[in-house]
Amino acid sequence: MSAADTTPPALRTVEEQLGDVLAAVRPLAAATVALEEAAGRTLRAPLRAALDIPVFDNSAMDGFAVRFADVAAATGDAPAVLRVVADLPAGTSDDPRLGAGEAARIMTGSPVPADADAIVPFEDTAGGLADSLHTARVLRAPARPGVFVRRAGDDVHAGDILLEEGTVLGPLQIAAATAAGVTEAFVSARPRVAIVSTGSELAPAGTPLRRGQIPESNGVLLAGLAAAAGAEVVARLSVDDEGAALRDAVSAARAASVDAVVFSGGVSAGAFEVVRAELSGAMTFSRIAMQPGKPQGFGTLPTPAGAALLFGLPGNPVSAAVSFEVFVRPALLALQGRRAIHRPILQLPAGAPWRTPEGRRHYLPAVVDTDRDGSWTVRPATAGGSGSHLAGGLGRARALAVVPAEVVEVRTGDPVAVMLLEGWDA
Ligand code: AMP
Ligand code: MG
């Protein structure tokens, strides 16, 4: 063998690997569904308002609907005295006529009579609420016509784009759409995902462990992360390192036309790397300049309905979690047509020093200390360092600290890029 043959190939960058992943993404089908079924799904067309918001001119205050001209000169010394000719509670459809010197008692949100052009709150009258059904003695003139009248369409006009394509429909978005009279939405299908854990050392959660076994935990990890990214997890399997069970799992996933299979374990350079051994045709195995997560496999598999993305993540739980964040989550969001596929990055000062690997970008499970005075800092989630085998420390992590490849040491106070994870404020 020549010397050149023994030189390991250069590590690929995260961006190169992610570029390959995203290039393989074909957005999933979209369909119109009832709004209440659209929670967590991604809009694939702009969502337009069906109604104005506010729906009609309504009062912003409890008080009196008046004709501005009647009260324009009112003062404490010279009150304007109005005859109350109607009472307008919330939900009323009345539109009483108001002649000169007349007013209607009105509650917040009630429709403003067509003849009124201002609202005088109870606070600006002599009698307030207590004496409000016969006479209103107005002690202070409204600043201008239209005061305290919320005009129809002030916020949104029917036909306006309420939510952009690529927006995920959370409770706030569904509420806004509902307020605008919308009852259905054109949204992406959910990615159908199979999770396949590999390793002959893995025992189902809760079973007694013989020497050499550990509880299988990547299954719940990756299934939960996939669901949080909008996916439907259609299968969760654990297979040994022999090959037959893995081949069966792949056949089943193909037959079910899943959109993605997320494997964990069996992708590095050991003796029993089952994903690598069985799928080297469909997947490419690479070494990425990141820690954890250096060994990664990625490829595609034709299915009866299209193609499945195949992700081969390293098995260490910290490596699997980080790899999911970096490669799988963006792909699942891109499949759904999500506008923002990357987590926002925050710059926070380090609250403690730590060492980081040279030549590889470091993704460190981290804790964000949120001081009440607003000065936040970031520190490692595990006292024991950054080892990818520290599965327990993962439970404390609320964020990933991202340190560039060329940095070898983070000192207290250094600015650090931080990705906040789901439930970061828990
Ligand atoms: P591998 O990438 O297959 O070499 O796995 C590396 C290490 O990660 C194994 O030795 C296990 O300690 C751990 N590991 C792999 N798969 C899982 C899993 N599904 N659940 C928990 N730990 C795992
Ligand atoms: Mg293994």
C-alpha cells in the first residue's frame, strides 16, 4: 500500500453533508384539511382571511356611543348632557338611530351604531356605570371623532394574506385563522417516518439487563424528536447487528412507502456496523467535521410511492440527538415546505470554561442560565465534559452550544452561538 492510500480522506463539512441531504428532499403532497385537523402542519399556500378583523365597528370601552359634535365642547364645568336611548350589550344586533343629544349605552365589543362616531368611556361621565340608563353627563370631550371605535378591518381585511406559505400552524395561528372566518387550510402531509435502532447490546426498556446489555433509548429519543418536527412515526424497531432483522425492517419501510428512515448505530468503523454493511448500496457513509456525530450515512431508497430518505446516525445517544438536530430535523421540515428549517442562533456569553475539539465543529449539549435581570449565560450540560456517551446529561440539556472547528477552548465570558431546543424554557 502506498502512503497516499493510508491517508484518511478529509472530513466533510456539516454544510456539505446537509447540502446533499436537502438536495434529495422532494416536498410532500399537500391537501386541504379542516382547520382543527391542521394543528402542527405547514401551510403550502398563503392563508387568506375570509372576514375582516374586527368583523364590524365596535366599541373599545364600556361607556356611551355618541355623536362627536354633541360632546366636542364638554368639560367638567360645562358637561354635555345626553339622553340615553338604547342599551347595547355584547352580541346585540341592534343599530339604534341617534338624534342630536342622544347616546346609547355600549359595552366593549358591541357594534357601534351607524349614527355614532365616538365612544365616551364611563370614566369620563359624572354618573359612570351606576347611572347610565337615562342620562349621560359627559365631563370630558373625546380627543377627536372615532375615539375608542375599533373600525372593521383595522387589523385584517377579508382577502388579505393572514399567514404566509411555509408557516407552521400552532395555536396562535389557528386562533388567528379562526378569528378571520377561515375553516380549512392547504397544508403539507406529515412525513411518515420509521425509526430503526441497531445494536445487539440493546434491550427493550424495562427488561432486566444481562451483562453487556443497555436499555434501548434512541428509539424514544428519535421518535420524539421526529414527532416534534411534525412527522408521523409509523414504525419504531430495534434490530441486532446480524443483518437479517435490519433487512426485514428496510423491506417493511419500503413497502409502507415511508418518507424517511432514521437508523441509529452501526455506521462507524467497528467490526459489526450493520447499517453500513447492509445499506452501502443505497447510502453513502461519510466522516463529518463535527463532534459528536462524525460518522454519518445518508441516501435514498425508492419506494412504491416515491422515495425514502435514509439517515444513518451514530448510536451514542448524544451523537444521535445532535445528528438529528443538524441533519434530520431540517430535512423533515423541508419535506413539509417549512419556511424556517434552521433553529435561530443566539449569541450568549459562556458561564463556564470548557475545551472543544480542534478541527471539528463542536455541538455541546448545554444549559442556559436565565438570570432574572436578563443576563443569560450558557454552560455545558454535563460536568463530565462533552463525551457522546454521556446519555444522562442529555436530560439536562436545553440547548446546543455550537463552537467553530478552529476554536479549542471556550473561556468564561466568550460569546458562544447557542441553538435553543424544543422546551428550552422547561
Ligand atoms: P454504534 O454507533 O453502533 O457504534 O453505537 C455506539 C454506542 O452507542 C453503543 O456502544 C451504545 O452504547 C450506544 N447506543 C447505540 N444504539 C443505542 C440505542 N438505540 N440506545 C441507547 N444507546 C445506544
Ligand atoms: Mg452498534
